[in-house]
Amino acid sequence: RAILGGATSAFGAVEGFNSGSGAGVWGGNGSSGPGVRGEGGAYGVYGLATANSGVGVYGQTNGDEGIGVEGASLGLGVRGIANSPSGLAFGVYGRSQSPSGSGVYGRNESPTGVSAGVTGVSFSTTGTGVYGHNGWSGRGVYGSAGSGGYGVVGQEPAGGLGAAGRFEGDVQITHNLSKGGGSFKIDHPLDPENRYLYHSFVESPDMMNIYNGNVVTDERGFANVTLPEWFEALNRDFRYQLTVIGGGEEWVHARIARKMAGNSFTIQTSAPHVEVSWQVTGIRQDPFANANRIPVEEAKPAEELGTYLHPEAWGQPEDRGLSWRLNAPYREAQQLATTSEVR
């Protein structure tokens, strides 16, 4: 050791002070040992910076796999506290300049339990437990999981006074979406400041597309309807609906004179110059749809037998819900994270 000190009082065995921009205590080791090592009943190493931009304890490594500061404990390996009552204060701040690195990296190697690599808790009514931001074209928050897991899970607050997730802007989903129901929600067109307007989705057991329009037949009673050039590449199993609009006192009939061919079909009416409202549906046949048909019915797997997706709708208690069973290991951990004081 370059410097060794010992003390039994509340004061440090080795104490350094620097009123400038240098270090109060600096240690270096050219071998595999520590540059500075401290042991104490309260603090092994204690650092204090009084400058607004100072650093209490600073560690640096020049190795590709080195560690600037490492902490090990049966409780808290490393603890950071920011006492500032305002401003951008950080209890723990991490920064990385590596193109594949992380500013803060958390890893939990326990093979069981509800272990977390990184846990964030906020007690503010407008706070955020974990916040991710990317100023460029990358990802603000990214989640992934192994087989059978979930990359990202959001849970609705107890009592339903909130939402499991909120997305402010466009959302892209590259695979299937399963849901209990769906609607649009907009400001009411007649009273936008005071009311909302909802409409439910149109559901189908098939991957069905719907197309419609109006057309007027010619002097011979024919009208050709042309659809986009990709129509038949996307769809199959066509269904037709025709409704005559107007027609005067004469009862006018309409029919499909020619079925879909070359992305078009022909309507014929029993009188000329008749307006017809048409609707055509088709079942998707693109490669993704063919490989990912949505099952209309399926048996519940063994681990989900006896549970409900929406127990309240069936008059069942909350603990009969699938979410209750899946989240059982997390409830205790969540309660500890939100009620325990980390000292």
C-alpha cells in the first residue's frame, strides 16, 4: 500500500482536502489491486464535493472491460443520493461513449423470483419510475424477453383509475394484435370542448377487408367498378352487396353482371342512369396473412385453465383473472419497491 491509515473515531484514518479543481485523495495502482481502498463501519470510502459541478467520488478505467467504480454489499452495492430540491439532480448518473455501450447497465443473475436488472420508483404524482429518451432515431425504451415472455408489460393501476399504457402518436405493430375490445375516441364533433365520441371496431372471424363506393350506370344500365392494381393480389373470396339509390317510381333491380376479374367488376341495372351503392369484401391472402391466420377458437393451455381474461364481466372475483395469476409473483415485489425506504 502506498498509504495506510487507521482510526477508531468518527473521523477518517486518511483525509484529503483540495480547494481547487484537483482531487482530495488520489490513488493509483499499476497491478491488479485497487488504487484506493477503504473499510469502515459506516462508509468504506466517503467523498464530498462542495462545488456546484463537483463529484463526490470519481472512478475511471482505461480498460475495455474495466470498472470505474464498483460496489459490493449484502444490501446496496452502490447508492447515489441527490439532495438538491430542484433542478436536474441525479442520484446516479451514467454515461457511455461506446456505440454498443450503456450509460447505466443493470444485471440480476438470480435464476428465480421476480428479480430485476434495473428498478425505478417515483413517488411524485407526475413522476416517472423509469424514463428513457433518445434524441435521435433510436429507441427511448427497449424491452425484449426469452421464449414465452413479454418484452414490455404495463399494468393498469388498482381500481382501474388509469391505463396500462399510453402512446401519444403513431404506433407500429408488426405482428398480430389481440384485444378484448376496441374503439376510436375523438373530441365530439358537435361539442369538442366538453364531450368525447366513441365508435367500436368492426370485427370479423376472418382477415377481412371492406371496400365500398357509389357508381351511376350508363345508358345501357352498365357500370364498371375498377379497384387498385394490388386488389386481387391482396384479396380472395369476394362478397358483394348492391343497393339502388333513388330510381323514381319504377322499381329498379341491380345485379353483378361480371364478377371480379382483372381488379374490376361490372354492375347492371334494369334501367339506365341509376345510382348504385356497392360494397365488396375480400379475405387477405398476402404472405403474412397466409402464415399468421388468427384462430377463431382455441383451447386454453393447462396453466390458464380456470381463469378469465375479464373476470369482472363474468361476475367472478379478481383472483380468478389470468392477469392476477400471472402477476402474483410481482405484487409483493411491487409493494416492497413502492413502500420500502432504501437507506
